Amino acid sequence: MKVRKAIIPAAGLGTRFLPITKAMPKEMLPIVDKPTIQFIVEEAKNSGIEDILIVTGKSKRSIEDHFDSNPELEQDLEETGKVELLKLTQQITNLGVNLYYTRQPHPAGLGDAIYRARSFVAGEPFIVMLGDDLMSDKVPLTKQLINDYNEIHASAIAVMQVPHEEVSKYGVIEPEGKITKDLYNVKSFVEKPAIEDAPSDLAIIGRYLLTPEIFDILEHQKPGRGGEIQLTDAIDSLNKTQRVFAHVFTGQRHDVGNKEGYLETSIQYGLKHPETKDELRKYIIELGKKLEQESKKK
Ligand code: UTP
């Protein structure tokens, strides 16, 4: 069966970004001039996804507005002859994918957010994409997972090697031998293990290809770590009845879900953006010199 659908859960509280996330979704934080969720939607589109369900919640209305048309703005841009900006604005409404929305009434966990997509998914294999992680590689990571599915007809979860001291922030896999250059068999999936208990340094990153049987498990899934319905726990159960593989991602991952990662990503993208790259580069070089002098004085 062709993989055509994706879910973007975006109903979390974004507490790591307070106070900005009090009234604004963290998924709308800009990387230079584009909200993170638009990068995710574009990755889905470039991977051949046709239908996307965004799971939203309170204070998340601006996500829907962003992908909607804005006739007043468009008219103004047209009248003032700002042709390029008009094109840019209209492109967002015509990205070439169908967007659907549903709400998660309480942020009861990622597993609970995904469960709300059951009837949307309607028995097909599907992709989950988290807005916290921006991925770049020659072939989009979502497409890499779809390519896996076309070979193995099973779930594949994206993982990446992370520094050992950081494993407790992630879901981690206990690998059980490689089956190809990129794919591992997995013995177990563990949500946020203590550093000393982590079965490996291969952490789950924000892209999953799942078979629809995950919903039968989520339906009865009990709250796990942090009192939340954990997707990782459901994946671990799924792996007991059908094989779930781990796909090792070797491209670049930008973790924009925490302040430091967000700032670093903004600088890296700013150094590539045609409108900012030259001035930003000059500024960073100057700033580097100044900081070096300051640290010598100390
Ligand atoms: P995170 O844990 O990274 O997001 O969940 P968060 O809860 O919003 O952020 P912090 O930890 O409080 O700072 C990963 C993704 O899953 C979504 C989030 O919106 C985020 O994109 N999510 C999480 C939901 O949609 N519902 C939930 O109940 C939990």
C-alpha cells in the first residue's frame, strides 16, 4: 500500500519555550522568516505525502491561519507591486498537499495525540513528523522511511547516534543486529531511560513510519513516563507482534525544541538565507573577535 498520509502532532504546551509559548504555538517559531511547521509540511510534500493531519490544541489557531489565504494582505501586495512577496504568500496556501486539522483537548502525551488520527489514517501505513526536529539530507528523511516501507512492508522509526550523556532526553532503542546498511532489528524501545540503563546511544528522532495496527495498541495504552500516553511504549508493544525496524539517519538534524538548538539553527539558516547571509556572516566574525578579546581579558 502506498504511504500517502502524515500526522503532525502540534498540541503540546511547549513549556521549554515559556513565556513565548503562553499564547503562541512553538510550531510557529520562525527560523529566520519561516515557521518551523512549514519546513515540516514541505518535507512531507517533497516526500510524496498527499494528506496531512495537524493535531492542534488551545492557542494554536495561528497554525491554521498560516496555511490559509490572507486576501487583504494579498490585495495590498498586489496593489503595491510587491510581486515576489505576493508569490511567496500565495505559495503557502498552494503547497500541493491537503491539510486537515483536529484538536487534542488535553496534552495527554504524544501517543494520545496520534490516537486522534485513527479515522484519518483509516487502515493505511502513515508517517508521524514532529515539529521539533528539522532534518536535512539529499533525500528527505520522510522519503527514506517510505523507501524502507516499500522494501520491508513494516514500521520503521528514525534514530540517530547521540552523545551518551543526552540519552535520557530521548526514546532509545535496544538494537538487535543490522539487516542493511541503514536498518536495525530492534529488541526494545525505551522512553527516556536513565543514562546508566540506556540500552544504546541510538535515540528516536522526530520521524516515524507506522503501520495502522499501532492504533489497536494505543486504544488500550496506559500512561507511562510523566503520566503521559507514550508513543514509544506503544511502539515497543507493536514490535512484539510485528517487526518494527530502526532506520539510522546520517543527515543533519536540527533540534529546534530547546532554546540553544533553536538559536543555533536560526544562525545556521541565517547564514544560508539570501537576504541575511552576507551581513550575518560579517556580524558573526566581528562578534567572534570581540568575544575572544573579552575572554582573554578575564
Ligand atoms: P514535546 O514534548 O517535544 O513538546 O513533544 P511539548 O510538550 O510541546 O514541549 P515541552 O517539552 O513542554 O517544551 C513532541 C511533539 O509532540 C506534540 C508537541 O506539540 C510536539 O510537537 N505533542 C506532545 C502533542 O501534540 N500532544 C501532547 O500531548 C504532547
